[in-house]
Amino acid sequence: FRISNAIINPMQLGKFTDFGLRVMLHLAVVHPQKLSVQKIAKTFDLSDHHLAKVCSTLVKAGLIRSERGRNGGLKLSKPPKDTTLGEIVRALSQNSALVDCESPGACSCLILPVCGLYQPLKNAQNAFFEELDKTSLALASGQNSGLRKLLSLAEQNHIRSEEHTSELQSPDHLVCRLLLEK
């Protein structure tokens, strides 16, 4: 809908949430193994530092565990079948109210007492999370048989790049390669 000249898309997920979902999918694919932040960041061509912040939020939410040391890394706190996409998105976007009226003390809107927008928007947000709650991490990562293969190709590609035997290929190239191998 429009307010002034600004178009608002309230159901759009931010990059922080997007990156967190990628971390969770990757950890689900390799479950129960561990992965380092650096390895996940390299796979998705993301900043280690930014991804570490995302992972810290996932650890605080109890969705993943972080183990230090030589055999350390990140792993899921529970099996992928026991975590929903709704749980993940809620944890990663916990400070993102759909409208300011949801944030205690943050709304100074003149029409708040008689506003007809709040309830429909709140209902839409609830429907959004209800839909995400229907999908487990196992379902999101397991039914897509190409996901493991694509992540594996990305990893192989980074290894080759580090060995200087070929340049790092784009994600689009990896998808095309995966489709051609079917």
C-alpha cells in the first residue's frame, strides 16, 4: 500500500534474515556435521564479519550451537525436522515490527485510536508466520535434492579457485552446471 509517495512492502525479508535462512539451510544439509562461519560465508560469497553477527543471533535464539576450538564450528541445536522456518524468521527479525503501532511507545500517530490499518496488517503478518510455521527446516532442505549438490559444487569451486586451477564461477554458472548434470 502507499503512504505519501513511499511504497511499503511489509512482508519483504531483510538481508540479515535472508543470510540467516541460508546458514540454517546449509547446516541442515550437512546435519549433524559442523561448519565454520568462514566456510558458509565463502559458499555464499558473504562477509565473514556480517555472517558472524547473523550466527550470533541464531546462537542466542537457541537455533544453532557454536563450539570453539580445533574441532569447533556451528551446528543445529536440534534436528532439522524440529525447527520451522517461522521460528527462524521470528528469531532473525524480532525487532522488526510490521507497523510502528506494534512497538510499545514508538507510535505517535494521530489516527491510532481509530485506525483501520493496524488489524488487517497484523492479520497479514500472522498469516505470513502461520505459513512459515508449516514448513520444517528438513522439508525446506530435504525435498530439494539439488541443494546438497549445488552447495557441494560451490565448495568444490572455491577449492579449485584457491588452488588457482580455475577461477571462481558465479552462482548462476553453478546452477546451470547442476541442471546440465541431471
